[in-house]
Amino acid sequence: MSVIRINAEQASAMLADGALVVDIRDAHSFAAGAIEGAVHITADNVDEFIASNNPAKPLIVCCYHGNASQGAAAYFSENGFLQACSLDGGFEAWKEFQEGGW
């Protein structure tokens, strides 16, 4: 299954339309800064997240630089999410976009 890859501008539009965002970075990085409304996903809570969220709602997966999120987005797709997207450039690209660096 191919992964949908999106840039920060596309992610921003999806969030405005009600998409969910999950962050798979480590707890320290997540606590230091995350996309507003992001849910921190770990091996300990991923099953609960999948079971308790609507798989028809678009999902954006965020990591550090956009590499690990591709595998995580594929995992969410394999577990029923209809539109699981990987944020290209990860949280670093998101920060740059928010700071107007585009």
C-alpha cells in the first residue's frame, strides 16, 4: 500500500477541515513542541487510539523529519484508516511553515 505524503501547507488545510494529527516522536520532543491538537502515539497507546477513533476521519502522522511517519501512516492504513498521511519534513517542516519560512 502506498503512503500519502503531504507537505505542511496541505497538512494545515487538512487540520482546518478537521483531520486528526498524531505525533510519533519521543515524549521529550513532543513535550517541547507539537502541532496543536496532536495526540502523542507510542507503542503503549496505539491500539487504544485505533480502537477509539473514527477511521473515516483523515489522519496526519508526524515524526521528526518525515521518514518514520511513512511507516506509521502505512500501519494506520493497514488498521482501517482510510486516509493516513505522512507529513513530509515532519515537525521540523511544520515549524518552518508556521514561522513563515516557506
